[in-house]
Amino acid sequence: MSLPRPEWFSKALYTTDIGQNDLHAGLLSLTEEQVKASIPGLIDHSALAIERTVKNVLILRKNSYRARAFWIHNTGPIGCLPFVVIYNPPKTGNADPNGCMKSYNEVAQEFNKQLKDRVTQLRNKLQDALLVYVDIYKAKYSLISEAKQHGFVNPLGFCCGQREDSNLKCWDDTVVNGTKVYGASCSNPSEYISWDEIHYTEAANYWISNRILDGSLSDPQVPPTEACLLYAHPQ
């Protein structure tokens, strides 16, 4: 296995996908307002990591290499995760037209708004780098809203671990009526958006990737291949 060549550091496209784990973990133990109050701190840490990566120059053989192109994903509609809608169904008045928990999605939207604002600030500060903000939320919510049109069933259900006779995690086991049962995969995973209670299936991720790779959901509207060609080069 060959080692990476130093010039690859400046020719690479650096991708970040942030928010869901932090917000989801917070919502398990904090109020929605408390989680919203934590958002600036989360974004501060992410912005600092990006800034340090841009400014960290690798000098080798009298040449300098640094990160130039970034592909920054926002977070998806947390209120549509099966973990939320199945085990903590939205109360009356807190469900959107797709059955998702509206207030949780509002937390995600607030995170995305603040993230986009920070990316704009970073662009002004790091003018020799390309920072592309990618609207993953819009892609995922579009898929949930149009699931049946694209061959997916039960957009808020999930494939692995779902059983009517027990509350099993994916690949866990338990005993039901004296018989050991497993939270195994369904027979048709490509028809589900969610693989387990939190993660998407390969089929759903494929659909989403096709929506974002042309740059139409990006700010600026630059596809990843063009980002690499225009910005990822040694300086």
C-alpha cells in the first residue's frame, strides 16, 4: 500500500458532515431551547477545525501544501428519524405534513441557519479557500416527502431491527415467548429510507448523493469535481 503523496493534501476535497449526532444526543436529555442555546458552541468548534485545517501548511521539499477546498454538509431533518417518530411520536400539533416532529426539525433548521452564516464569515476570512455549503437537509426532506414516487415504502419506518413483537436494536437479540429472536435486516432494504433508527440505507444515500453532486443544492453552486479543479492545487 503506497503512502499518500504530499501534494494530495492540497488537491483533496475535504468533506464535513456535522450536527446530527450532537443535536440528537442533546435532545435525549435537554429541552429543545437548551439544545438551541448550545448551537453556537457546536459551530464554533467546527469552524475552528476548518480554519486550522486551511492554515495548517505542510512544507516538504521546499514546496508548501495546504487544504483549499471544503464541502460542508448541514444536518438533516432530525424530527423525521424513526428513532424519534416511532419511539417518541410527536404530540398533537407538533407533527408536520409528513408525520415528522416539527419542533425537532426546527432545531435542525436553526443549526443550519447558524452554520450557513458561519461559513459566510469564514469565506471572508479565508479568501484563498473554497467553502461550499451543501443543503443536505433539503435533499433528505425532499426524499421523505416524495418517497413513494421514488420507490420507497413507509418513509418514516426502518429496515434493520424492526419487529412487532419486541423492541430490538439492529442485530441485537432477545427472548420472546421462550424463543431467541434477532433484530435482523428486512428482506427489502432498498425500499427503505432508513436502515436502522438513525442511519440511512445505501439506496437512500445513493438518491441523495445524486441530488447534491451536481452542485444545485450548494452555496455557491459548484459541483465537487469543479471545486477540486479550481481550488485544490499547491500554493
